[in-house]
Amino acid sequence: MGFIGTKLKPLFVSSIELNDLLEQCARLDIYPFPAEAKTAFLQWFYDNQDPQTGLWGPRDRASGAIIDGGDIGDSGKIIKLFVDDDAKEIHPEFPLRYSDRILASTIERLSTPLPARLDETHRWIIDRDRGFRLLTKYIWAKGSEEDRDTIRDMLSDFVRLRFERFFVPADGAFSLYPDSDAANLDGTSEAGGMLDYIGALTPDRQKRLWGDASDLGTAQVDEVTGADLDPVAGKAEVNAIRFYADDPQGDYLRAVAAVYYPRATPVLDMVDLVPRIETWLDTTTQTMGNWGSKDGVRERLSVVTVDPAPVIETGDVAGIDRLLQENGSLVAIGFDVLQAPRYRMQFVTG
């Protein structure tokens, strides 16, 4: 590619879409591409991975070098050719190479701040979604504990930013661009993808990424007070608490008695968020964005069933006590901004 070509739609995005065409042609019985063609296709990608960064990208026409050492947006699409969602090899003859370099390069490139220009913002948000998906789905098992802690912190910051700048409270859904007055399907589709790669839509993946909640035991109380809630609510990483009349046994989105935010936060809990998105989908006249559709967002969210629950106002400890008195027992689980369970505590009446 020459200089102008690097400013257009990335070559590898166009190239990876050819794989979709190959699969569609086979599925629709239009043309059965021979195995040799598919092998040559994979080999081409295999040969255009930068050994220094582990990323993929087009080559400079003059020097033959991969431009900028590759691109995380392109790489987030290409890596799916070689490993599945559980990071298992798809083609034994093409094992994934340079995993440590992919990990380090992606973390480094995800560290850049949100740009001011809208055209750059568009690419920035797409790169974040592809880059974090690459890390949590395709290469998570290759990272060290330190790598995973770093990714968790970066991802938590990104989730907060997305709610602060891209969520439209009046609509209950997301825009693709920051500080917009109206939600749209592309923005909500990308945010739905975020819920997927952080594990919020898949209990098994959520547990594999973030583990279980720490059990803080059972407290016998006559009346719930702020001090009683503090072992969970006082933890800085707890974004919201879900209360259950019965132990949810890992089914965290069903039969929630109430949601409580210990402190002001822009990040909505899943039990609060998903019903809002569904209401927006029911009322919006939008049906199709550039790549996200109303049906597509519905399909993505349909993998989980979320029972709507009331939200207890921040500071209303009396409202929580009323729940306890009504049920005789409450299980409180604190969730962080990644919708992962962090702390569990049970309250029973004395």
C-alpha cells in the first residue's frame, strides 16, 4: 500500500470479510471453494503477521514493512481465523504465534486516550471494542496474573467512560459518538458487544475471566443499618449491590429483589440497564445502522433473561431493611463495573 491507501478502509478489514464470503458461498451452495484455496487464504494472513508486535496489517509499498507494526482493529478480526472464543487452536497447521507480543502490543495501544476529533473517535471506539474482545476472548489464557490485572483495570476505565460519554439516559441506550443527545443502533450494538466480551452475557466466561464473589458470611440482624451493609457497600470496587430473597446460585440476573447503588455512579447495573435497552428497542423507529440492527441487538441480548427489579435510592437503607423484614433473609452480592460478582453476604432477621 502507498500513503493514500493507509488512509482508506483498512486493507485487512476488507480481506477478512472475504472469509465471510467464502463461508456464505459454501453455505448457500453457490460455489464450494476447494480446501487449497482456504489454506492459501490462511497462509496469506499467517505470512502478514508482524513478528515484533504480533499484530497484522498491510505492508508499505516502498519498504515492504508492515505499517506501524500492525493494527489492533484489524488484528481483532483476523485472530478469529486461528483461535476460537475459548482460545483453542482452530487449524493445527496454523497455530497462533507471538501470543506474548500480541498481548503486550494490544495493551500498549489500548492505553491511548479518547481523541477530540469525531473521525478519530469513530476508529478509537471500534479499536477498543475489537482490542478488548481480542484480549478477553482469544488470548486471555496466555496472559500472566499481572497482565490480567492490568487488562481488568483498563477495561473498567473503558466501561466507565462508555457510560459517562456514550450512554444517553433519556433513551436508556448508547450512541456511537460521545455526548450525543440521542441513542442509535450502532452505538447500542457496540455496547452490547462490550457486555459480551466482559462476560456479562455468558456466566461461564464471566467466571473464567473474573472468578467468584468472596463470601463474607452471614449476619444476623434485627434491622439493617449502614454499618451492616458496609462490608459489601464500603468496598471501592463495588458499583452496585443486587439483593436476592434466595441464594441465586450463580444465576445472577433472575429473581433480583432490588438493585442498590452504594454511591453515585454512571455505570448502570445489568439488571437496571438491559430493561432500559429493551424498552428503547421497542420504541425506537430505527431499524438498521451502518452495521448494527435492531434485530441484531435483540439477538445479542436474548442469550440472557433479565428479570427487572426496583432500584432502591442511594442512601435508603430503610428500604433495604423493609426487604429483609418482608423476606426474613436477603443475599447481598456486590458487583463491579464489569458486572462481575465481587462480594457476597447474607442477612437474616434475628
